[in-house]
Amino acid sequence: MPKQTILKQILIWRAKHISHKQFVYILSIIIGFTSGVGAVVLKNLTHFIQHLLEGNLIKYYHHAFYFVFPIIGLTLVYFSIKYIIRNKVSHGIPSTLFAISKRKGIIKQYQMFGSLLTAPLTVGFGGSVGLEGPTVATGAAIGSNISRMFHMNQTTRNLLIGCAAAGAMSSIFKAPIAALIFAIEVFSLDLTIASMLPLLLASLSAILTSYFFFGDDVILPFRIEDKFSIADAPFYMILGVFAAIVSIYFTQVYDKFQTFFDKISSPIKRLFIGGIALGILIYFVPPLYGEGFDVINNLIVGNAEKALENNFMQMDTSNIWIVVMLLTGLVIFKIIASALTFGAGGVGGIFAPTLFMGSIMGNCLAKIINHCGLFNAPVSESNFTLVGMAGLLAGVLHAPLTAIFLIAELTGGYELFIPLMLTATISYGLTKFFSSHSVYNMELGRKGELITHDKDHAVLTLMDIDKVIEDNFVTITSNMNLGEIVHTAVIKSNRNIFPVVKAKTHELVGVILLDDLRPIMFDQDLYGEVVAHDIMQPAPEIIDIEKDKMTDIMRKFQDSSAWNLPVVKNNVYIGFISKSKLLTAYRRQLINFTKEV
């Protein structure tokens, strides 16, 4: 039986027997399961490659493989994208946010398997990035295409993409509540009963899938032993300040490297420059190889020497200040290694590097406090390691609730809830003051294309400018005389405004209102004397379709009090936008945005 016929029968059966809301619940379970399977495949492939290379070749043959493997991995990624996938792989959460804000939640089909092929090659061969972003992107692509297959509307499609994100995070970290909050906080989904249940079902489905394949294994196996004391509160506040400083450093370095590599048009040059630089960095600093969760786990259990045993200079890790120096170096160079990986064409995410840097930052600060001789009572290094991760997550991702609940769930309890809240709040607040957008959404935020929890801004962002442009206005050239204007424009048009353009280039030079013509249009003695240039006036505002977003357009209407504004592209006139049509489109989009699934 043809595929289309089977799908049509399913849709007919669903319409007869299952309500839309119930069907969304079913789809959220399916998407949670597929996101969980995607996480399993990504993790297993990556760990298999990494164990094969780092565990055998590097350990038993030669340290120089640390330099070679990242270059090989990035080269394999380049050829996979060029000859197998044959499309650009959107591997991170920013691409998913862009799909929600500007592509109506539509993600191309090849994205469902693009990251599954390229992310393990990147990370397994030593690329200093994480798998969380590609896992979310894979799940989001699956969710988008399943929703399209069953003809879901844009609101439901965006919700199911959020379900995929929640499912991916739930499966990776076995933290279903943090995963749900992540989807709401990062993807700006509305927290309603209608959205809550699908997100819960997806998160639950994914974590059950993870338990089925991975058992009880978790990324950060740890149980809190040192209880929080109120005397430690000032130290956690200091940790929050340090987390903010490192978050700003993280964001600035990442942005600078992205800007640098964006200026290099040739992917071969990017691969050559980024790959060699990354190989050199990992050769000298082996803990930067891959995701780095082994380093995090060693720090949590108080085994910093184990985490730093491969330092190139073979420095004595029994000296606490050498350990502090080496840990500081890891914090400084991890984001550089991650940015080089992305710049060279690698596929991955920044969630794991954030956890890596946060854990080291917290551990390093605890060591300084305990050994500087200024304080009597020691602080818990393991707790600071965990809370440091939350602080950096809150600052870098602008997601303080996700950071708090993720670490709370990973540690199996809420004993650290107060220090988590202290550090995450301070880090988020300070970082937000200096950097208004997170690493995930800085590019979209600068362009005004970011979906936020501000409903008015979100609705305006989702609106399509092209659909509100009217082009049934009769144009007038600037050298037309009054007689030509009356016979070729006024008589033929049912509008009361006429755009005036240059004859050859069609550039907009002004507008003529019917009110401007009415006093003279019946005086035939003026038909040959008065030209358009004499009676036209400048437009109160001009909308540039290349530069202005919907928020800018609304502001221009508000400031000018005009009812119609001309639209140009590269200064060439293309039409008008009327306030009435704009408000009608806004109301329609608002209804679609706020209605329950």
C-alpha cells in the first residue's frame, strides 16, 4: 500500500476516534522516545570512537595522537557533510531557536540524521565540544517532521520541538524536571497546563528509554556528603561573582572566535586553521580532549591529581598551587578549544564545555579558599564543584532555573538548593547586566529575531512581513505633470496615496496624497505646469524590508501616526504596509500563538 494512502487512513482514523489534544499527547510520547534513542545512539557512537582512539592508540602508542586525531575527525566531518549529507548540518540549539522564530518550526528532514553522523566524529576524535546540542537538534528535527507529517499547526509544532528538547536533556542527564524547565526557559515555551503535560510525557518517555539502554548509569554519579552551613553562604556568593566573570569571558571569547571564522569564506581554510590550532592545544593540554566528563567526575570525588596527570610539563600535582594553576589554565583554554572546534567545522554543543569549566572554576575557588590561610573553616570542594557548574550554566545559558534543578537532580537531593540558588542568581543577574543575550541566542537577539516570554515581542517576531505588504498602489514618476498624474493614477486607483519614484531606478523619492491633489486637480491650466516633484512630500517613515523587523515597523507606525507607510528594498519601492492590515495580521498571529494545543 502506498505511503500516502497509509498516512491518509491514519489521519482519517485519528480525526474520527482521537481528539487533537489526545493526539498531541501521543506524539509527545513518541517524540520523547525518539529523542531518547537519538541520545543513546550519539553517546554510544561517540564513546566507542573515543575509547578506541584515546584508550588504545594514545595510551599504548604515542602522545602525539592527541594532535592528529582532532584534525582527522574534523576532516571526516567535512567530507561527510560535503559528500554524504550534502547540506549544512545545523547541530546546535541556536539553529533550533532560529527554526522556531523564523521558519515556523520547520526543520529539514536531513537534520534528523545529520548530527547523528557528524557529532560522534567530532567529539570522538577529540573535538572539545558536547553532545547535548546535537542531541537536541536531532530530536527537534524529528519532532518538527513528525508534526508536519500529521499536519500540526505552528503552535503545536513549536511545542513538539520543545518536547524533543526536554526528551533529549532528560535522556542524557536522567533529570526529567530539569529537562522540562530547560525546554520552557531556553525555548521560551508558555508554562500552561496545555504545554505542561506534553512536556512531562516527552521527558518521562525519554528517561525510561535511557534507563532501558543505560540502566542506572548517570553522567555525574555523586551523592552529597557535606551539608550546607549558613556560614558558607558568603563563599557561595563569591562563587556567583566568579561564575559571572567566567560566563562573560566564555561569551566574549566564543563570539570573537565565531566572528573571526565567519570572515573566512573557504571551509578548507577554516578546517586547516581551526584543526591545527585545536590539535596543538589538545596536545599540550590533554584534558581538553572530548567532552571532559571524566575530569569533572575526578574533581567531584576530590581526585584532582587524576584529572591533571596528563599535563604536558609533567608538573608536580602534589603541590596545591600548581594544581590551582593547572585548573585555571583548563578554565581559560576550554572555551578556546570549543570555539576552535566549531570554527573548523565541527558539530557539537556548548552545554558540556559549560559544565566542564564551571566544575573546574568551583573546585579551583574552593582550593584557594581552603589554602590561602585567610579563613578558618574549610569549604566543601565537591559541593563547590557542583555549584560552580550551576553558576556557569546560569550565566552562559541565561537559564538559572535549569542550572539549579539540573544539579539538584543529578545529586539526588535538594541539600544544596540554597547555595545553588545563591550562586545561580548572582551569576545570572551580573551576566545579564553585561551581556543581554546568552550564547544560544546572541545572534538572533542582535537581529531582533528571538522568541522570548514577552508575548507581544514573540508575536511580532513570528509575523511574516511579506504577507502584509500591499502592492496595488499606482506609482508616479517624479517628472510626471499634473495631467498625467490625474489620468494615469488618480482615475485608475482606488487608494488615496501615490508613491513617487525615479523613472529609471524606481527608487522611492516621496509620496503624494489625494488631499494634496484635490485643490488643483480640476484646474486644467495647471496640467502642463505642475509636476509630481512640486507637490510630493517626504514619507513620514520608510520601512526597509532588509533592515526593519516587525517591532521596528510597529514603532514607526506609532511614532508617525501614519495609516500607510511605504516599503523599500535597497531604496527601491516595492509596496505599502497599512496599519489596518498589520493589526489584523497581528491579531490572527496572537490567537494562533496563545491558543491551546
